[in-house]
Amino acid sequence: MGELEARRASAWRFVRAIVRAQPYGVSGAVVSGLLWQTGAVAAPLVVKYAIDHGIVPHDHGALLLWLLVLAGVGLLEVCAGAFRHLYAIRNRAHTDARVRDAIFAHALRLDAAYHDQVGPGELLSRASSDSLHLARMMDAIGHTIGYALTVVAVAIVMLILDPQLALIVLVPVPFVSVGAWLYSRRYERGTRELQESWAQASTLVEETVSGVRVVKGLGAGGALSATFRGRSAQIKDRALHLARLDAIFIPALETLPLLGIATVLWFGGRSVIDGGLSVGSFVAFNAYVVMLVWPLRVLGQRVTTLQKALAASSRITEVLEAEPQLREPRHPVELGAQGDIRLEGVRFGHEGDRFVLDGLDLHVAPGESLALVGATGSGKSTVAGLLARLYDPEDGRVLLDGHDLRELRLDDVRRAVALVFEETFLFSESVRENIRVGRPDASDEDVQRAAELAGAAAFIGGLPDGYETVLGERGFSLSGGQRQRIAIARAILADPAVLVLDDATSAVDATKEHEIRAALAEVMRGRTTLVIAHRPATIALADRVAVLEGGRIVELDTHEALLRQSARYRALLALDEVAA
Amino acid sequence: MMERASTREVWWESQPFLRPVQRLYLGAGVAVIVSTLITLAGPALVKYAIDHGIKKHDLHPLNVAALTLLGLAVLKPLVVRAQTLLAATASETFLDRLRGAAFDKLQALPLGFFEQERTGVLVSRLTSDVQALDEFLREALVEVVGSGLQIALTVAVLVVLSPKLALVSLVALPVLIASSWAFHHGAGRAYHAIRDRVAETLTVLQEGLSGVRVVQAFRRESRTLEDYRPRSRAQIGAWRRASFVNIRLFTMIPLAQTTALVAVLLTAASMYRNGSISEGTIAAYVLYLVQLFDPIARFSEWLGEFRQGLAALGKVVGLLRVKARIVERPGAVELPDDGRVELRDVTFGYDDGPPVVRGVSLEFASGEHAALVGVTGAGKSTLAKLLTRQYDPSSGSIALGGVDLREGTLESLRRRIVLLPQEGHLFSGTIADNVRLARPEATDDEVLRALDEIGARERFESLPSGIRTDVQTRGVRLSAGERQLVGIARVALADPTVIVLDEATSSLDPATEAEVELALAAVAAGRTVITIAHRLSTAERADRVVVMDAGEVVEVASHDELVRQGERYARLWASWQAGVTAGA
């Protein structure tokens, strides 16, 4: 099976699953749709009886009776119509939410390697824009099935009235349906392309707003506007491509009933004149052909709705079927979390034809602190990511307390190993909640203690609402150093067995770093800590220092010893310069 | 902040986008009228054929009717095709312009706006709100013109058939009016609520997805989902409420129809008794009355779409109506290529707040390298925003080469003065694309030259795909130092006269740090550079140091002199030195 077929197959599966996921909504919409349709068809009949049996014979009683029935039919239409609409919107909103929820939940499960490839803008557009096509399909489902049954019922009645004439009218229907279906497949590709353009445009908006300081600082607004206009024009072009498909499809659908009426007139009229058909039947036949006009038109449009939904589904299933590369073990080992970490022959990451980490061995004993030093691109952050199992090594093993991380529950690993990044991501919540991220049940006192230890208490006290201050998106209002101190407070509060500080104090002013140095020393005491840092003062806090170069540890000793013995180390820290 | 725009405001703001497509819409409207007439001609022709042909056993009228129908069947697709294409072109052009204008607006708004609005909300304005408009714009005209014509013609027929019964049919009117009123009463709020909930869900999604690495590192997946679910449910709830508003109108149409039918039949019965109406007229009248409610029902469903579209358009218009404070004056001149920067008695406060920059007067010579120093909150960053005209001073003036920034064209302002936040934000695309952010037309050669200028060419060319390497999302594959180098290369390519550098707060490993510093020195050569210094080693290298405190300039002199003076700067310097050497 080719890739395209596989994609179509999974799109179909998803569409079916979406329909099946709402049995009550769908059956409610279909039943109320049918009842409404029944009422709409019955009303003219009831009126006919009221005239024929009430008004014409001057039978006042019968007239009132039929008017009562008419009122009943009207009431049925009102109720069924209301439910039909409520169910339609319900199906729409729930489908939209279901798709969005599924994508978000799955995206949160997918590991860093996936998110490195697929950005938030892409995922966002699938969750909000592609879901819309499925929502529209579900919105229409009650009406559509109602119309489809109307067509079948009308066809049956026509066959009973005059089989010969009915066949003349109905014979083209299967061919037209197949033709319409084949033609409509073009919508799938067109829709997919349109959705891709939308995703690109929304990614650009997302990136522009996130990086607004760079954009405005550089005066790149004009250039970005030009780029955006290009993408917007592409959306327009692709939407118009779909419109051109419409411009063939819809006229064809609208013309068919006219041809049907002309056919009935031509053949049926002759048949009446020949005496083969009564005038009454002929009139009725015509009325039924007219009744087909609207349902057929709507059904035709629904075919395109379905194709668009399929296109959107295939984009959605692309995300939902992506498997996290980090698998949970089937029989996880229980973890006591002493904090003994060991990397054995670890290989990871490609840079051209060589590995970034190439057979790395490293051991940090429980309670020991180790500084990892190396040039940019030497793979220090990769080591940090491997320890927290954001990635799995391509070769070799990462062990925590003697267990391969792959044998442990992901949750246990993440609880045991706290990773503090260089770039602090703040949630749009209060300072307190932001610190509590690692331990949601922590008391207010614990939060404050952690903040004090991290050297954050002073500036938090100066914020407008103290610990209740809500931090703006991405913590816009705090300086880099302040954000990093919040991150350190997070880690302190989480109280992990292993703490990995990945350049976590880089944005704290060097003049202020000594303020939190005591805090770091306190945090590191009795805790396995891996520190990635550049400042000698921070590195000196660690028991030992490992130098990473060429994907391996090339030196391992105390800071003082390395300073004395290693020219490479001194060069790396650029201390020769300072000393001079 | 964005405010909700009233219907009238939406209408006025949409005019510039509607005007260019008016003709297209007009054409589509004509096509709709023709195709509606063709549709209505069908039954009329059948009636003609029955009355004049079939009943009289005359083939001729029958043939005429059937062939005319055949002719119409050939004509109709052409008309519908024209209508489809015209309406689609009109609405897509409208949306394209609207999107463009909204994006331009984002570029024109001050930084402060972005500190208050969340990314997800702005993304939703340009994407989901615009998308919500699409179907409405295409179908609206067809439905309004088509249904309106059908309603008008049917009413005319009804009046001709029996004026008295037509009068009686008006009993349906109160039902229709009451339900429309009830609908419009709730629809505005209901549909605005949907747009708001959509924006909120998008915001949570956006934040969750941008911060996914942190979410996972702290095992916040389930917590994040828990936070998200109520918003997602709220969006369902908003739809639900809108559906209850909708049924006030939609479902009352059959009620109006039934009321009219009952009243008409009762009246017709008494008229028939005294012989003032024929059986055939009653039948025909009733048939047309039933037909009348078809377009009314469709029209009412369209009103639902209309309210939804109006709410979405209102959101986009709300963004367009936010006042851009930095605007180009009429008769603005090109700012000169002259690096002299003068600040005269500059005072500034955000939104009527207390001034955060007070009475600052400074003069920077062309090619001078100055450092702004001061504690957090001293006003350095605000001064940088004023220098790059993200804001205008409340009083006083800032001039480049003797020309007030407010007298210059925005284009020349952005070209002459750039703000370089040192931590580099990357856009998806290649390294080369990122370097040419401000000048997309720059060739690869120019990009390479810019990289060469800052001494980073080799570093990027040595990557497997060279400068065509995809930086991937958010630059996860480029190190912090490399991201900074890309940012500096952007400036080298933009070739400004004045650089306002917001120095990186984070430190790099010394080797990369040295590389970045060389790059900065290269791009600074021959240009006026004003650095917001977080590291005093930068101040030490500057020609002059400007020390700020509580919004005022308190010391200005060279590093050596300020250290000699032994005042505020000297104290900062002493504490910095203690910090740097403590561990060494």
C-alpha cells in the first residue's frame, strides 16, 4: 500500500471514529432531522385534505379537525427543527473539541525529538483550523442523512407512480453520483494544500508575535509583512483553486434537476397525450422531481464537505499517529532514587558524519556535584537532556541507580531528575504557582523558603502583588536573571534526587550571582548535581569538574587541580586572560 | 487593549476592503438574480405545458416548454459558474486584504501592546476569526439576494391571487418579528462569546505547545490538560448557548407558517361559502404560501451565519482599530545617514503612569560607542525604546543628525536605527532566511558577506548544508551563541547608522563569547552604538558610560574617569569585579 493510500485509509478511520464517538449526538440529529423532514412533507398534504374534505364540501367539523392536524404537524416541525439544530451545533462543538483535545493531549505525550521537528504553529493550526472541517461535517450530518432518505423515498414513490418515466429520470443518478464522487476527490488535495498554507501563515504570525522585540528592533516589520502577504496570497490562490472546482461541480449539480424536469415534460407530456398517464399523476410526478432539487444540491455539497474533512483528517492523523520515541517500559523497575547517575558508551546526535556524543562515559556518585565544562556545541545540553530522558541515546546506556532509564517509568525519572534550562519558561499564572510547578501540593511556606534559597524572595516582594503577581506570557515582565531565579526556586521546591542545571544561572548578573551562590551551594549539598556553567565561581561550587570535548570526557578532576594542571581547562575558561 | 467594535464601526472599517470588490459582488448579485429567475421559470413552464399542451392534447406548447427548459438547463450552469467564481474571488480578495491589514497593524503597534496581549489571541485574530468569515462572505450574497428575490416574487403572486388572503397571511408577521427580535437580542453576545472562547483555547494551546519541554520536564502534562479542559469545555458551552439563541429564530419559522396557513384556510372556508373565491385559487394560494416559507427559513439560517461572521469581523476590526501611536507625519523627511544622536530634555512615562525617564539630555557623536549602565528599573530599556522610536517622548525630543525622529519617515527610521536584542529569536527557515529577516531580497552572496563581516562565515558554512541549514523550530539546533551570531549578522546586513544594543544577560562559554564579541565589534565599527550594558566589562570598553538611576542620568564620562571619581559607577564597578574574580 502506497503512502497516499495509507494516509487516506487512516483519514477514513479517523472520520469514522469521530462519527462513532458521538452515538447519541448523531442519532439524535438523524432522528430529529427525519421527523422535521416528515413534517415538512406532510404539511402540504394536510392542507390538501383540509381543502378537499373541509372547505369544498362545506364540512366545518372536518376542516377544524384537519386544521388541528396541521397545527400538530407545525408543532412537530418546531420541536424536531429545534432538536435538529441543537444536535447539529452540539455535534459540531464536540467534534471540534474532541479533535483539539486529542491533538493537544497527544502532543504533550510526544517527546522533544518530535517537537524539534514540528513547531507549535503547525500543531496549533491542526488543532484549530483542520478540526473545523470535521466540525462542519458533523454539523451537517443530520440534515444530510435526512436529505438522502428523502431522495430514496421520492425515488420509490416515483417508481410506483410510473416505473418507465421514473427510470428515465433516475437512470442517470448512479452515474452522476459516481462521477461526482470521482470529481470530488480533487477537493481532498486542494483542501490539504490550502490547510498547509494556513498553517504556514499562522506559524509566521506566531513567530512574529513571539519574537516581536527582534522584529521591531530590526525594523523587519515591512519585510515580514511582505512575507505574510505572500502567504496570504497563497491562501487566496488555493482557496480560489477550490472555488474553481466548485465552479464546475455546483453548476453541474444545479443543472441536473432542470434536465430532469425537461425530460419528464417531454416524455411524460407525450405519455399523457397518448393516454398512458393521468394528468394528476403527471402533476404529482413533476412535483416530486421538484422536491429532489434542493436535497440533491445539498447532497452534492456534502460530498465536498466530506472530502475536505478527509483532507483535514489526514493532517490530524499525521500528528495523532506519530509515536513517542520514548516508550514506557512494559515491566517498570521500582526506583528508590539514590541519585547515582552513570553514562556508559553513550552515542547521540549527528553533526555531519560524526556523533555529538561519541562513546561518552561519566559517573556521578549519590550526593556528588559535578560541573560539566566544554565549548559551545560540545554536547553539554545533550547530556542534560539524556539524563532527564528527553531523548534516548542511540547507543550505550544512561543509568540511574544502576537501572537503565528505559526500564524506569518516565514519570519516576522526571520526578527524580529535575532539569533547569537556560531559558526559563513561565506559565501565565501567579509567581507562587510558577514556583510550585515541580510540586503542586507544596505549602505557601515551602514556596517562600524555596524562593528565599534561590535569591528570588527580595524581588518577588517588590512585585505589585508579591507571590500572587500573575506573570505575563512567557514571563515578559521579568528580567532574564529574575526568571532564572524562579526556575531555581522551582527546582529547589521539587527536591529531586538529581538536579541538572543547564546554564541555569547564565542570565543572573555576575554582580548578583554571589547572592545565589550560597543558595546553589545549599541546594547542591547532599544532592547529585550536574552543573553546566561558564563562570569559574559557579563551577568552583562543584566537587569535581568534567571537561567535554569531541564527544567524550577528556579531563576529570577538581576545579583547583584542573586550574593548576590543565592548560586546556584554563583556556576553556579564558582564565589566562583574566589572570594577565 | 482591543475593544469590541460596534456593528456600525465594523461597517465603516470594512469599507476600504469592500470597495475594491464591490463590482465583483455586484456581478455575482446579477448572476444570482438570473439563476433564481431560471429556477422559478421551471414550474411556470410546466404549468404552461399542462394548461396549454397536455390538457388540450396539443404537442406544440409541450415541445416549446420542454425545449425552453432544455435551453435554460444549458444556460444555468454558466450563470451559476459565474456567480460562484465572482463571489469566491470577491470574498477571498476581501479576506486577503483584511489579513494583510491586520498583520501590518501588528507591525505598527507599540511593544507595550504585545506585553498586554497574549500570542494566542493575536494568532486567533489573524487565523480562526478570518476563517470564520469565509463561508459567510461567499454564501451571504447568494442567500440574501436569492432568498430576497424569491420572497418578493412569491409575495407579489400572493397579493395578485387574493389581496384579502394576503392580508390575513400577515398574522404570521408578529411571530416572525418577535422571534427575530429575540434572536438579535441574544445573538451579538452569544457569537462574540464564541470568538472569545476560541481565542482563549488557542492561547492555552499555544502556551502549552511552546512550553512543551518544560511541561514534560516537570511532569505537568496532566496538569496542563486539566487547565486546558475547562477552556475547551467553555468553547462548547459558548456554542451551546449560541444554538439556544439560534432556535429562537430558526424553529419559529414553521410556527409562523402554520399560523398563516390556519388563518388563511379558515378565511378561505368562509370566502368559499359565499362564493368569493374558487377552489383552484385556494389551492394555488396555499401552495405559494408554503413555498414562501422556504426562502424565509433559509434567510433566517443565513442570519445565524451573519451574526457569526459579524462577530468574527468585529474581532478583526477591533484589532485594526487599536491606535498606532507611532505614525508618520505628513511631509516626513528621510532621516540622514548621520550617526549624531541628540536627546533634549526627554521625559517619558507609560500610559499616564509616573515618568520612568526624566529630563534626559545627552549627545552621542557619530561613531561613538556608549554604554548605558544602571540597576534594573533605572530606565535603560525604556530609553532604548525611545531611541528606536518604539514610543515617542512625552516631552523633549530625540534627533538623528539634527532631524527630530518624529519628522522622519518610518521607513528611514527603521533603516537607520536598529535595536538589537542580543538573545536571538529564530524564525523557521534556513540560517540564510533568518539573516535576511529585514531584507528578504538579499542574495545568498550578500548573506555570506554579512556573515564574513562579523567573522562567522566559516562557522555556518561548515554546517552540513551551510547557510541553507534549516534552523528548525525555535532554533533548538543552534546554540545560544550561534543564535546571537545570526542576530548580529542580521544587523550587519541591514547596515544601519545607529545600533541600540540590548546586551545579552546570559553568558556563553568564553570561546564563543569571544567570537560574539568580535562579531559585535565588527558590526559596531564606524557606527554609533548605544549599549544597554548588563556586564560592566562592556562599559569598560565603551568610549563613554552613561549611568542611570530612577529615570535620570546621574553620571556621564569615560570608564576611567568615573572610576576615578569614586561615585556611583565606581561602586558598581567594584562590586562587579568582586563577582567576576570571586571564583577564579
